[in-house]
Amino acid sequence: MSYPQYPPQQQGAYPQPGQQPAYPPQQQQYPPQQPYGQQPYGQQQQYPPQAQPSPYGGYQQQQPPGPAYPPQQEQQQGYPMQNDPGKAYQAAPPVVPPGYDSGMGSGNPVYTTPPNAPARFSPPSGPQDLWAAILWLVQLGGFVALAAISMSKVNLATMTLKSAPVTATPTPTRAKATPTPTRLSGSSSNSDDLDIDTSAITAMVVSAVAGGALSICYLLAMRRFPKKLITFTFWLSVAYFIALGIFSFLFTRAIWTGIVCLVIAVLYMMVWRSYKTRIPFASVMLSTVADVTSKYSGTVFAALIGLIFQLAYVVFWAVAVLTCSIYFGKFNDNTATTTTRTVNGRTTTTTNDSMPPLMYLLFFFLLFSYYWTAQVLKNIVHVTVSGVFASFFFLSGSPQGMPSSPTFGAWKRAVTTSFGSICFGSLIIALIQTVRAILRNAQSDTDSPVGAFLLCCIECLLAWIEGLVEYFNVYAFTQVAIYGKPFCRAAKDTWTMIKDRGVDAIINDDLIGNVLGFGSVLIGGITLLIGWLVFLVGRAADKSALTSGTTMSAGLIIVLVVSFLMGIVVFNLIAEVINSGVATIFVCIAEDPNALRATKPELWEEIRRTYPEAAFVNMYS
């Protein structure tokens, strides 16, 4: 099956007013030209001529084709290629737009090729960051081996060693056995029982289905009313922090919490003026990404499969940790020591039942394995979704058109040639998370106030670094998805691209996350209400289910919690796709805005109109 071919990521001379790129036959000869930046590999495609905007406003008439682009090099399947440093093609120098020499501009070319373009944009060859993929497989194999050994030695039903002697315990004699009604889970008048019957299960299933339907409705709302939704959620955030601050003052007496909430609300209101100018662009981006998500539902399916794998891994990891602690730990076998100290005539006895040093190493490895594997599973989904959105950006509306299975092709690249890059980027986050977990544990165990304070400061610093790295990795993995770059080069190019092209202002002004956060809470609250109503209706129809008020409350609490989580989890599947799509469109616009101008002139014009301050638009205006 062939992979989708992506169009060029142009870094050199872009079409100027009055000039249109034309792609000649591959056999045609080309005169010597100056080198330009990275090119995709794949079949060269022709973009239809578009009307070019005049620097004075309006559009000029279409002109005959301008200078031709050179033929493509040897290609590696699936990813757009970059030029070989040793075989860099040449391109004509960019022409100064009309008006720049008459005082309207600086007189400089529209875009100049980066001096290190051939070195930066070397073509990928084979799997990238293979060492990271091998290292991840080794640690996963070690984790599975530990889990298999410990699970084979532990009775999973009783969570005891199979070789441990079984002590018979007398069974208390009951005066009379009373039959209980048949349930999916044992329930009686005893308040310790959890009453999970047919009504509770029905309520949770209905909540999950309702969460899916509500998520689709919210997705349609993001397509139809993006600007109103962004404005509404912004002021709703202000109201939320004000309400939380008042609640903290009046009911919980948490003075500092209330002050912080009110300060955040004031800051929100202060930045409204600057945010207001960014809302039109954010609404265009939100509407576009929501529309692509609706057209290519395979992206949501990929997120669902990723969620299932993550949940299964979490359950397996939790069981493995328990069995390893039982089989390897042996906490009660001569590990406790008692120390007696006499100070100023007072005798104190301290019992130390800490784990042996080997167990610390074991749990360190298990914790690191969990963080790394969870990050890899999460980023595979992100790279897959980013590949689909990149196909839409470059190929939709072009003569080549969208591939038949863009989601499958993007997933296949993510788990083959780009898998090492995913493991490498995930390794960085996993190391930071593991160190943070160790510091939190040390902070809780230390008796020194100074030591606890220092550990807290270091942990906060690492938390800040982790947030920055995670945020940056989203855009670096987008580069990996589009071009198949190794992770280090993807991270470097992402940083340079953001600084050079002015997209940092767009990213910082992004308001879409606010809309998604509100949608998550809203749908979770509605599914909670639906679960509560279905549960009450089911209990009212089943008279025998009403055994006691305590049991009723226990079952209701479980239904409410699960229903709320169901709504959030289902909506987050779509929210994850939206976040990946927004990041991908950002990177694609910064890398090659002319591709958007050529294949989707209406969308390009909307972006130019709604955010004219963006550098990537000013280049062509």
C-alpha cells in the first residue's frame, strides 16, 4: 500500500505577484540557480494558478507561469523529503515585490534562504533514532519478564505467594442462612456492600452513549459557531474563577485560595483586549480543524484505539507492581529494624520497616517503564493524527488529491520509520517524570524542614521544565509526522521555524484550549445528570432494589462518578484530535504557507484577513 505523498516544504523562493510556479516534465534541463531549502519527496504536483494579491490591495490578473521548479530527487516512501546537501538544487533569487523599491517596503526580498539550509534539510534515510526504539523494546521486555515471573509465583485471587503455607481459619457459625436476591454484585442491607445492579450498569452505559452523542454535537458547534464559542468560554472562565474565589472565602475559609482565584480572574479581564484581536484567527483555525475531524473520522478512531491500549497497559502495570512487591519485596521477612535511643534521660524507640535497596531499584525501573510506555502510546496517536492533518493541508485540493487511507498510512509511518523518534522524545519526558516522582517520595520521607523545602523547590522547577518540554514536543512530533525527521533535528527545526516565521505569537495567543476545557467539563456534567436520572428511574421500576438508604447512596455515588468520567473521557478523544490538528496546521502554515495559498485560497484569505499581523502572511501581502 502506498503512503500519502506530501507536497514541498518550500524554504526558498516563493511565487511573487505576477509569477506562478509550474512544474515541468522530469526530463527537462534547468539552468544554474541558487540553492533553496527542503523539498518533499513523492511525485511532484502542480498547483493551479491563483490570483495574486497586490501590495496595494485587491488582486491582480493571473500571469503566465514563472520560473520552473527542478525535478525531485530519490524518494523514501511516505514522508516529504528534504534536499541532499551534496545535490542541492538551484532556484532563482526571489524578486522584490512591486512597491518595495518605491518606499512601501524595505527593499529586501520577500524571503531569503537560510544560510545553513542544505545542512538542516538533509533527507532522512531509513528508520530514525533506531537506538531509542531498541532501548524502548529492551525495557519493555524487561518489564514483561518481571511481570511474568512475579505473576507466576503469586496467587492473583488472594494476592499471596503460592508457596506460602495456608492457615486454616475457623468459619463462624451462622444461626440461619437467609436467601438474598440475585444481583450482578452482592448487595444486602449491610452498608458495606456496593449495590451495583442492573440499574447502575444501565445508567453508566447510557451515560457513555450520551457522552459520545454530546461530543459530536459540541464538535458541530465548534464548526458552526467558533467565534461565539471562544468568546463565551473566555468569559465563562472569568466567572468560574470569581465563583471559586467567593466559595473559598465563604465556605472553606481558604483565604489564600480565594485570593489566587480572584487574581487570576482579574488577569483574565486585563488581557481581554489583546485576546479580542486574536479571536477571529482562532475561530478560523477551530472551524477548520473541526471540519477536518468530521470528514476524517479515522482520527477519532485512532484516538479511541490508543485510549484502549493505554487503559489496558495501566491495569497490567498495576497488577505487575503488586505481584512484584509480593514476590520480590517480602516486606514482612526480617526487613523491619528497631532502634532505641536515649536523649536527656528520655528513651525513644524507632521502627524502620523500609524496603531493601534492591526493591528501590526495582520500583524505580517499574515507574520509569510506566512513564516511558505511556508517553510512547500517547505520542503514537499524536503523530498519526498529525499525519492526517498534514495530508489535508498539502494534498487536499491539489491535483494529486488525498490518499485513500490517510489514517492508516500515518499510523504505519508512526510505528515504523518514525517509531524511534517517538521513543526518543518520550524518553526525555519519562526521565523528568521519574525524577519528580522520586523527589516527591523523598520529600514525604524526610524529617528535615530545610531538606523538604529544597526538594520541593527542585520538584517545582522540574515540573515547570516538564511542562515546557511537553508543550514543545507537540510541535516537534508534528515535524516528525510530516517529514519523518529524527527527533533532534525536528526539535531544532521547530524552534527555528517558530522564531523565524512569527508563529510564536499565534501559538501564545491560542484560545482553542479554553474551548476544549469547557467542553470537557460541560459534557461531563451533562452525562452525570443523565446517569443520575437513568439510575433513579431504574430503581423506581425495580421495587426490590430499594433495600436501604445507605446502599442506595453507595450505588448512586458510583454511578455519578463513573458517568462524569465517561463524559470527560469520550469528549477527550475528540479534544485530543483537535489539539493535534491545531498544532499540525500551525507547523504547516509556518513551514509552507504558499501550499495553503495554492490549494485552499479561501482558507488562506481568511487567515490573511483575520490575522494580518502574522509574519507568514505579511510576506505575501
